[in-house]
Amino acid sequence: MNVHQAKTHLSRLLQQVEAGETIVIARAGKPSEQLVPINAHSKRISPPGCRG
């Protein structure tokens, strides 16, 4: 999915991510970002601003 499509369909994409999907966003035809559910991250990664 390209950036324009992602911006146009952000609400739908967020619903898909909340359902457990990973969305890859491309810039200039090359994958550059991922939207992933928070639960998919390792438990050892702290949220921004947290110490520990």
C-alpha cells in the first residue's frame, strides 16, 4: 500500500491492525513503514518515555 492510500484509508487500516494484521506502507514503491499491533511487540520493549 502506498502512502496516499494509507492516508485515505487510515481508519480502515487501524481496524485491520487492531484485528492483528500487519500493514506495510511503501514510499516510491519501496516498503518503508509497518503498522503492527502493539501486542505484536516484544514485552521487553518499553513505551516511549518509560525507563526500564
